[in-house]
Amino acid sequence: MSLTRLDRQYGAAVQSVWRTTLGRTTRAWSGLGSWRDADVRRFERTTLPVLLGGQRQVAALTASYLEQLYREVDGRAPRTDLDFDRVTGRALRDVDPETVYRRPFAEVWAALDKDVAFDAALARGTHRLETIAKTDLQLARTHTVREVGDDMPRFSYTVRELQGEYDCALCMIASTQRYHKRDLAPIHPGCDCLVKLVTADEDPGQVIDEEKLERIHDAVEDALGTFDRGGRAVDYRKIIIANDHGEIGPVLGFKGQRFTGPDDIRLPT
């Protein structure tokens, strides 16, 4: 499958919400000053509405996108009266957001109790906040797909389409699979895969692109001397594959690495 104009428009809109929401959240966190108990309450008052608003925007965009997809398949789309309380906020984890977003503060305090330098402790809290916020934005999308998909009987499965210039090997592996629409879950925090509901006359089986799957595992083995289909011995989230690298084609590297030339590890063709 390939990205359509609708896919790209939806993906760009969601990414814009991510940038705005995460930008406002991290600026609010960085400006707290002391990160003590009083700052927790101030952060909750000013930032939780931003986070919940971002989740609602992602949910609304996803519902609209799925309606348009279904219309292309069926000629019409069921009216979606999305209950945002079922796909945002507490519904995402069955935990109050106030509890969830105290965890970055707890991360800072725990590090300081272990005599970690303040800057390092704050960095840990910042990373925890970004991870939680990104995960919640993803969960708003996956919960919406499940909710809306229930009213779209022509759609049986979900597939993942890669959007980024660089994607982790775990996401690339996921893009070779089909999933039942009720089993949809985030791959990892920060994943920008586009989730598509699809229809099929018969179950194609879990692996829908065996050749690509084998190429990914071969590339990991060439780079590391080993691979793991279970994704435990090797952390595929930290292995980054460029979908297109100019003249030399797809390449493989590690998180934080940029790809500069033919000496980079190449995904076998």
C-alpha cells in the first residue's frame, strides 16, 4: 500500500497537533522554576487543558479521516458521534490525568534522592513527561480507531503506513503485518505511523509483506550480528531505517545517528 493524498493530509494535521501540544507542554514544564509541590498544582492547572485539548483534536481528526476512508470504500459513511470521554483523558489509561502527569515530578524527586545532579534529574523528568504526553496522543488515536471502527463493518483490519523520512525497525516490522481492528495499540512513544482501517475479502494472514520483513531482519543481523523476531534480545525501537536516502537507497543506523553517505549500513535490496 502507499500513502494517498488523504493519508498525507491527515498525517500532516496530526503532526501539527503533536508539535503544538508538545511544544506548549515542554515550555510550561521548563518554566516552572523549582518543580516542587506547588509547581505540580500550577502545572496541572495550566497544562492539563492543553494536553486534553490536543488529545481531542487528534481524536476528531482521526474520526473524520476514517469517515472519509469508509466513504471511498462503501460510497457512504456512518454518522460518527464520537464520545470524547471514551477516547481521551482518564479513558486512555483508566487513571486520572492528574496522577499520570505527577510522574515526571516524581522522576525528578527520586533522582535527587539518589544524589543525582539537578540538571540530570530534571532531564529525566523532562524525558518522562515527553514520553507520557506522546503516548497519550497516540492512545487518543488508537482508541478512536477502535471506537469508530466498531461502526464500520466493511473494515476488518488495520495496517500501518510509514510516514517519516526515518522510521524505527519496530515500526517497519509492524508495517508488514495486518492487525484486527480491535487489537490496535501504540507501537512506542513518538511513533508517527499512520493507521489505516482496511477491508479484505478474506484474511490475508498476519504477515502481508514477507519479503520486506525478511529484509529488515537481515539488515539488523548484518549490523549487529544477531536479530530477534520477538524484539527482546535486540531493541528494534533504537534501530532507525531511512526509507529513502538519495542515491544509495534505504539505510539502517541507530537512534540519534544521521545518515551521511555510502559507508552507512544499507538495508539489503
